Amino acid sequence: MSENEMQRGLKNRHLQMIALGTAVGTGLFYGSTATIALAGPAVSLSYLIGGIIIFFIVRMLGEMSVEEPVSGSFSYYASKYWGDFPGFLAGWNYWFLYIIVSMAELTAVSIYVAYWFPDLPAWISALICLIFITVINLVTVGAYGEIEFWMALIKISAIVLMILFGSYLIFADARPFPENFSNLWAHGGFFPNGLSGMIMSIAPVLFSFGGIELLGITAGEAENPDKTIPKAINQVIYRILIFYVGTMIVLMTLWQWNEVGKDASPFVQIFDNVGIPAAANILNFVVLTAAVSVYNSAIYSNSRMLYGLAVSGNAPRFFKKLSRRGVPVNGILVSSGITLLVVVMNYLLPGEVFNYVFAVVTGAIVTSWGLIVLTHLKFRKYCAAAGIVPKFKSLFYPFADYLCLAFLAGVLITMAMMDDMRLAVIVMPIWILIIWLFYRSK
């Protein structure tokens, strides 16, 4: 093992933009249309409820991260405060989750590039993205942070412009109460598919929030984590309110809910309506950036999770090796190398990759968040016994912990009732059993 140490190369501006970027992704740009179809105008309420729960969970992770800013994050905490298997499960489930996400995003990259270059084979654009991001991650953690800063800036700028242009369209009417607002209730009511429609929409809404826990994983490489981590986490709730709830309210106000995204992406519709002819090209560039950004963060987080697992004795010591610049080289190369599989799949089966990936990813996300909450309960018991007062306390302990667990259990029940989500609920216990068998054999 290398005796080098991880470097605290992520500056405050990196963390702030990483936090912004993880709160906005392709789940919002393209996934929102399907979510709106389930909930109608009440989709803004779905994002608000889901966002509050996720904020509670991120605060729990933040409390542990500030107290012990280590790489590997909640896998390390689960091992220390709960037990070996929970730590093993937390780490490997998260790694598996983001390997699948990495593959899905590489596939998405090839789709977005094909919009401009339809004759370019999908596997070539996926391979170029893989090589570029792998090299960036191998340089320094600062290089990852810098690239993520600019890609997140592009995504956030697009959302802000969309909200501003959408608001302009709403209030361009000189009357005191613009007629557009009636779209929030005039087409079947605020809950056109009933309360059950809004409840069903929460599962895909959670997919949009996946990745926000990356803030906890950055703690081991953040400058001055006592200050930067709390600041970044506390701003998560405002981002959710602005970028998700605000966006949905604008969309639902501009169009009747069953017309949103019918002829084009709702974002294209807004840019088109303010007279920007290149709307489709602008959106394609933004979602391409979003996909590359998610792949970049997935390679980063997976390599750090493998490092943390190795430090805890739950992964081969091979993954503890650091370069002279403090980068977990082997974790990056292995995580990136496995995603090469999707390049091969895009070569052999273009257009047929990962039909059910989003359902499986949502199931793995729910598992990770559930493990964070349960670990936090164990962490608080340890602190109480040891007389430790956390520097950055989570909100409403222990009520919020049990509320989040009940909420996540309800999401799983809802997923089991949905045809396109049921697969995840079936796969989850099988996957946990596979991890347990690997744990027993180590």
C-alpha cells in the first residue's frame, strides 16, 4: 500500500457547485415528464415532500461527516457504529449502484451525441467520454472538482434561465392575476389523478435526488470540512425549493399538465416560446453536460468508496493504494474499467441497453438512504454513551430518523404496486443476499 495520504483539494466553491450539481440532473431534464403524468400539478408537492425527507437524511450524513471527515463516508460509519456486515453492505451496495449509474450515463452520452452526429457509432462516443473522465480523475481531486464546478454551472444556468424565461411568459400578461395560473387547477384539479397519483410519483421523484449524498463522501478531501460541509448541506433545501419545486410550478402554470412534454421536452418548449430557435440544441448540450457530470461524480465516488472499504477491511488492500497526489488510482481504474462493459454492449446491442436500469437504481438508492438513517441512529447512541456532542446536529432527532424510515418503507410498497418499478423491489432482497454471501466468504 502507498503511504501517501488523500489531499484536501476540494475548495469551498467546488463543494458548493458539486452540491448544486448533485441536486440537478437528467432526472429533472427528462424524467419530469413521466412524473408530471402521474401527479399532474401536484408534482410540485411530490418534489417538496421528497426533498424535505432527503434533506433530513443528508443532514444525518452531514452530522457524521463533520464529526469524522473520512473517505468512504457512510460505509465507514456503518462499520464503526453498527457492525461489519452493515458497513460491507452499505459500501458495496453504493458501489454497485453507481457502477450501474455510470453505465446508464455513458449510454445517455452516446444518445445525446448521436443527436448531432447520427452516423457516429454509440460505442465511440461512450469510449471517448470514459477515457476523458478517467484521466481527469487520475490527475488530482482538484481536477475532478474543477471539471465538476464548470459542468454543474452549465446545468444550474440552464435551470435558472428556464425559470426566468418561464416567469416572464407567465407575467407578460399585464392583468393583476395572469390567466396562466388557472392551469394549476382547471384541468381535473390540483390532484387530477387523485392523492394516489401524487403518492405514486414520489418513487420516480426520489430517483431525481439520487447522488445528493455525494456531499458526505467529499468530506475526506474537503478543505476545512467543519465549515464547508455544513454550509453546503444547509443550502440543499433551498436548491430543492428553487430548482425542483420552482421549476415544476413554472411548468404547471404555463401549460395544462397533460400537455407538458407532449410535443417536446418542457425545457425546449419554454426556450421555443421566448423565441430561441436553437432551443433543442441548447437543451441537448445541457443534458449531455449533465450526463458527463454524473459519470464524473460516479467514478469519483466509487473510487473513494472502494478506498474506504479497503481501509475498513471490506475490500482488497489493493484499493488502498494512493498516488503521490493522494488519488486512489486502483479504485478509479477498476471502476472505470468495469464501465467499459457498457461500451461493448453499445457496440453489440445499440439502442437496447438498460431498459430497467432506472427502477433498479431507485431500489439501490432507497437501500443506501435507509442504511444512512439506521447508521445515524447507532451513531447517536454511541455519542450519548461516550458523552460526545456532535458539532453539526441533524434535525429533529430521533423523530426525523423514524419518519424517514417509514417514508422509505412506503416508497418500496408503492414501487411494488407499479409495473415499471416492481422489478427493483424483487431484485433488492436478492442483491442483499448476494452481498451477504460474499461477506460470509471473505
